[in-house]
Amino acid sequence: MSPCSEKDLVCVGVVAGVHGLKGAVKIKSFMENQEDILSFGPVFDRTLRDSYKITLVSKNKKGIVARLSGIEDRNAAEGIKGLELYVTRAVLPELDEDEFYYHDLIGLDVDDFEDNRIGKVIMVDNYGAGDIIEVSLDDGGTKMFTMSSKGIPIIDFDKGRIVVNPLLEVIGDEVHDNK
């Protein structure tokens, strides 16, 4: 594989646990359709040193159960629990002009409505109640905001920033209108 930058890698899933004694693993797929993780060819660790062919064993609402090439028993599967699985951006489908991958948000500056810089996007996730972004605040700590047109009304890739509505911060598992 040719060298590529970290921006060329997209995390498409994570090994969430083990399944059985023969090395099968539970994978939390970050794809819109969880099975799409199988369609890009081998997946890699962050360093691109290790690659794995994924073979589907079964699927359910929580994710997929699969075999990864080279993982032959439960001990080996335990050893890769938590492993993030990456593909290169080149194998992903082309996007329409108004579309983006959540991965593209990581590292963007975060401003409020008055153009005050408040931090940087460090994560996009979904804990079951919808997609959220996590922001590392410039003055310390983190805050989360819903991925919605009200919570994040502006995404400007040209300027490398998003604008959040600070009144719609996610606190715990609820969105609060802090008016």
C-alpha cells in the first residue's frame, strides 16, 4: 500500500468484542448500512501495517459478527478488541456536492453564532438517540451538540469550521434548550 496521510484514512468500524471460541469478533460498523463495511476490500489498522479480510458470520441491530483473516482463536480475538478498522478514502463512494463523511468534521474549528472560536471537533458518534459531535473546548473540557440543522446550522469546509448553536448542547442523554 502506498503511503497516505491520516486524512486519507477513514475509520469504518471497531472490534467491539469477541464471539465464540474460534476467533469471530463483534464489529460495530460506522457505515450507514452496517454491512457496507464488507464491500471495500481489506480493512487496516491505523498504521496500515496489519490488514484484515472481513467475512460475515451473522448480523443483528447491534452490529455484525465476522471473522477477520489471521484471527484464528478467542485469544487472538481478545487481543484486537477495541481495534479501529480503516479503509483508504479512495475506496469509498464519490459523494454529491452537498454530502460529506462525518470523518471530514474531525479537526474542524467550532464557532458560535458571533464567530467566537470555542474549540475543535474531536469526535462524531451515535449513542442510540441520534448523531452528535463532541467538541474539545479551547478553555478546557468538552461539550456535545446534536448533528442537526438546528444544532449545527453551518458547516463550512472551505473555511475549516462549523457553527454550533450553544443553546442546543447535549447534556447527558438529553438535548437542552438553554435559553
